[in-house]
Amino acid sequence: MMKVKELMSTKVYTIKPEDTLDSVVVMFHFNAIRHLPVVEKGKVIGMVSDRDVKKILGPRKTVKHSKGGKETFEIPSRLVRNVMHRKLTTIGPDDKASDAAAIMAKHKIGCLPVVKRERLIGIITSTDILRAFVKLADKVHKLEKLMQTS
């Protein structure tokens, strides 16, 4: 049985509730991530995803063209606390990875913060689950080949 701690990422970027939306955009872009746990006093109190940001930005009506021909756009000045999801579902490191997958599918979410003693210790994403699925499928395929040759 595969556990969450075997698949989760322990390098987790976080943001504070008093940070601004432009900080979130920068974090997403430069760290190639899609989810940011919002942490206050060491506890996860919310989550912001790239989809949340896209909803806030909406269609690029605020695109500006500079003299150099580059496109820029304005990011609304909002605090993370005003855009984050507060209803969080978390999971523990010793829980089954299949439970994490089931929770994500049921709630149509892309990640779960991994929490131990109310402290964030990692994050497990749908991408982590898919990678594990691919590895498992490869192992099953190799096993099937071995069984056919015996």
C-alpha cells in the first residue's frame, strides 16, 4: 500500500494572508507551481490555485502595449486573504495515497496539503498521483510480460 509520504513534495512554497495577488502570480510563474498554501502562525489556513488567479484576472482586458512592443497587464491589488479558499481538506503523511486520490477526485481539487500535528509538512498533487499511476502501470505491464513468457 502506497502512502502519501512516498509521493508528496516536501519542498512547499507558501504565502501569507497579507501578501498581495501579484506575489502569487510571481510565485506561480518563477517556481512553475499551481498551488500555494496560505500559512499563518505555522498553520495552513487557506489555498490559492492558478485557476483562482485566472478567474480574478478574467479576460485580458487590461493588456497594455509598451513602446518596446511588449504586452503587460495590470493585476488587481487584492490581498491573499480575500481570494484564498478557506475550506481546506488536508491529509496526513501516513494516509493511503489512494485516499488522497479519491478526495481530490470527489472534491475536484488539484492538491491536498499534507499536515502532521497541525503543521504543513508537504503537498500532494494530482500530478504526483498520476506519476505514481504511470510507474505502477509500467510495473504491471512488465509483470504481465514475464507471466506470458513463463
